[in-house]
Amino acid sequence: MTLKTLTAESAANLDKELMSPEMGFSIDQLMELAGLSVAQAIHKVHPPSKGANVLLACGPGNNGGDGLVAARHLYHFGYKPSVFYPKPTNQPIFQGLQKQLKALRIPFVDDFTAALKETDLVVDALFGFSFKPPVREPFDKVLEAVIAAKKEVLSVDIPSSWHVEEGPPKEGELGAKFMPEYLISLTAPKPCVQWFKGKRHFVGGRFLGQEFAEKFGLDVPAYEGVEQVAELEVGAKVEKL
Amino acid sequence: MTLKTLTAESAANLDKELMSPEMGFSIDQLMELAGLSVAQAIHKVHPPSKGANVLLACGPGNNGGDGLVAARHLYHFGYKPSVFYPKPTNQPIFQGLQKQLKALRIPFVDDFTAALKETDLVVDALFGFSFKPPVREPFDKVLEAVIAAKKEVLSVDIPSSWHVEEGPPKEGELGAKFMPEYLISLTAPKPCVQWFKGKRHFVGGRFLGQEFAEKFGLDVPAYEGVEQVAELEVGAKVEKL
């Protein structure tokens, strides 16, 4: 099977179109469903019985927002999430997501390295498809710590530091050896998944209709039942759209 | 087990507080999760293999909005939903929800009685906890048709025409004989569930933290795994909060 993948430009156009006056989605809706799918993927690879401490490293953009939504659902699923969110965004949705977490007494940690030691799983929600290398501070130190910690990692949409289309950084650069165990692509995989050699790959964000998917050359993922995630083959061939 | 139930006033206060500046939820988020839970309850009682045609009767308020969200998720779950929505609301979220459904080519039907004949299941998303009797037109005719059709019905939050606290209308009034097979209470059951003698009762809307629930005297429902609905006992004793 060939995975149809969205370039950064196509992914941005797709999101723009979902939120256009014709399609009528709000960022609140899309982020809620994306974050819920992240939490469901975590439940599949690492149910709370395997260790309930999950540390979510959230970046400054929408990828970080997906992480914030996931943290809330993880709490409701029985996890003990904690959140590292050093560059909070001022937009209402991000403000709201932080308040929802604080109302649940979910800790926002300051010392990422200390928090890493306590965690059973790391969620890399630092950068998504709009990321342009290099990784800037303070996220360079964060990523270095994640790589050094040798904890299991689930990356949201893109393994952070990877180029959306060209994959991992060159040998010797930060992130060259970053290989998360798990990846959840949002809406559709991105071309860099061809370098993903982790254990399991999912897709989430169950809101693409057949007609809309076809417009972007995509297949609607084979979601089952009421699942918000579908599993994809690791190592599948990739087609760039 | 005693079911702790929210009066109309407490339910309104709870919603207001969830959307307060302190808690930070948006109507888009809450309606998305409520509607998703409605669709998941439908999948439990009536999977698409039992007949994929679902007719959603959507009222003018938030209950109708939950129905619109559910219609979209039902489509993605493999159903063929159709929507009756005679009194559309102008607020942005309702406009957006309608556009999302139209983009999926989900039919909005004009002739409710004709659509009823074709359907395998009816979703009663006419009125929620802010309903005050009597049922006004055109919804009186809609409810009469639902009762006459003898199709299976799932009611969202409250069986429409029932008083939130006092239950079914008096003998001889419209709705006195209305008993849906299935009920999904949103956030928490309402006192009228003590008159519910259908087959299965669920609760949905998985966003109440322990502390917040306690503030309203509620128990957090016993959701399992990543489920967005939990099943409650039909005929349980009721405590009014």
C-alpha cells in the first residue's frame, strides 16, 4: 500500500479550506478532535496500567495546542499528565486550553529535565507541519533532553526537528538521531514518514469526507467503529501530493 | 446505586461555569464532545450493520446543535444520516455545523413524515434541559409523527416534551405516551430519568473533573478506557441536586 502524504503547503491549504466560510470548521473543533485522537493513540500504545505519568512537551503553535487538548483527555482516561509549555500563545483557544488544564490541577512544569525523569512516556507536541529548521531555543535543549532520556516518545504529526518533506536533520545536527517509538499523523501523513522507523504509526483527525479527501488526492483512512485513530503500516511507500 | 441528577437550574449553572473565563471552555468544544458522545451511544445500541439510515430531528437550541454534531460523526462512522432542522439558529457555531454537514452531502429533509418511513433509527435532539412545556409548532407535529411511527428512538438529554424535573406530560397531552428506547444524558442525568423505562441509558460529555463534579454534588461517571459514553442503570433511584 502507498501512503498518500501532504506537503507542508498542501497541509496548510487543507487546514485553511476546512476553516473557510464554505466548510465552516472552527479551530476549536479541529484541535479538539486532533487532540482527542492523540490521546487515543497513546491509550493504544501505552495504556495507563503500563505507567500513568505522561509528560507533554508543547510547542508554541497548533501542534502544542493539540498536545494541550490531549493532556486533558489523558487526564479523563486515567493518566497523570504534566505539561511543559514554555512559550504560551495568546489566542483565545490556547488561553482556554490552559485554563481547562489548570482547573483539573494538571501541573505545568518548569524544569523539563527533572520532569522527564519521572515520566513513563513523552509526547512530542513541539512542532508540526509548519516547522522550518533549525530548532530554536528553548526547544533545542528540550529535544536534546528527550533524546538523551531514552524514554518512549510519541510524536504528534512530525518528529520534532525533522523537515516535513526531507526528513531527519543531517548527521551531526540536533535531531539526526531522533527516532520516536510512535507517531500520529494528523489528518494525513507528511512525506517525512518515509524515514520513520519506529514501532507504530497512526493517523487521527476523523473529519475528512470522501469528496474533500479526493480534492486533495487523499484516501480517507480506514477508521474502524467509533475509533478516532487508524493504524498505518510502518515502512510503507510514500506518494507526495 | 443512586443517580445524582441536575435540575434545569443546576445544569444551566454548570454549563455557564464551564464556559466562564476561569474554566475556559468554548461552546464549540463542549458541543463537539457532547455530539460525539451521542454518536457513540448510537453505535452501541444500533451499529450501522443493523441499518445505516438515521434521521436526526434537531430543535432550535443547543440540543439541536448536539444533534448536528452527532450527524457528522455518524457519517464518519459509516451511517447514512439525514437531518430535519426546521428552525436553524444564526449563531456562528450552528452556521458552521450546518456547512460541515452540507459539505459531506448529508441531506437536510423538508418532509419529516416521509423521511421517517425510510429511517432505521430516530434521534430526538429537539429539546434539552432548558425546555419549558408545551411543545410548540412545528415540533408538535414532529413529535406526533415520531410517536406514531413506532421506530426506535434515542433521545438526547431529555425525551422531548418531558418536563426536566416532573417527567412526562399528563395523560391526554402530547408526549404522555412518548417513551424512547434509548436515552443519553449529557454531562449528568436530569431528574426526569426516574420516569425513563426504555432499554438503555447512557451518559456522555467526558469533561468533568473530580473537583468540579463535587462542586455540583455530582459523581464523575465510570467511563472506561477511551469511551465517550458510560452506561447507567435504567430504573435507578434518583437524587435531585
